[in-house]
Amino acid sequence: LMNYVNGASSRAVNDVVKKKYAHVWQGGFHDVVIRTAQEFAVTVNYIHNNPVAWKLVENPEEYVYSSSGFYLRHFGSPYLVTQGFDDFGLMGILDSVRTVLESS
């Protein structure tokens, strides 16, 4: 499935930039199982920090395709606290997200 998605999107990007075989995706796809609330928090923070690490924006909430702005508005930070973060904290965040989305 990922090969299909990556191949189709790579062809679309190459059509737009008028380039053949432009490097669009990094090599080596593998899935990651998130088993704990701690792993969830670390993964969310990693994803939110990617546009900053790639110097696309200075702050994660500035990246339009990220949920970090949502986290900042509703939780006060684009990042999740990882120290002492437990399954109850995760459930609270998921409940808050669900409530906000339902009220929109």
C-alpha cells in the first residue's frame, strides 16, 4: 500500500516540478507500534518538531499541515509532556480532542 501511495504521489510531484525521478520520499518504510502513553507523547512531539528540524518554520504551530497548532490552542503547548505522562493523561487528551472536534 505504501509503495502505491508513494509512487503515485512521487509521479504527481514530478509532473508539477517538471522533473523526472525527483527524490520525493526517503527510503525504507517501516511501521511503528505505539504501546504506551509515553511512546505516544514522544511520537507526537517528534512529528510536531519535524517542520522545525527541516527549517520549514521556526515554531511547530506555524506549519499549516500540523496538529501542533491545535495542541497549542487547546493544551497550551505544541508538545506533550513526556515525563510522567501515563495512560490516564493520554485518555484525557483524547477526550479533550474528541470534545473539541464534536463542538466544531
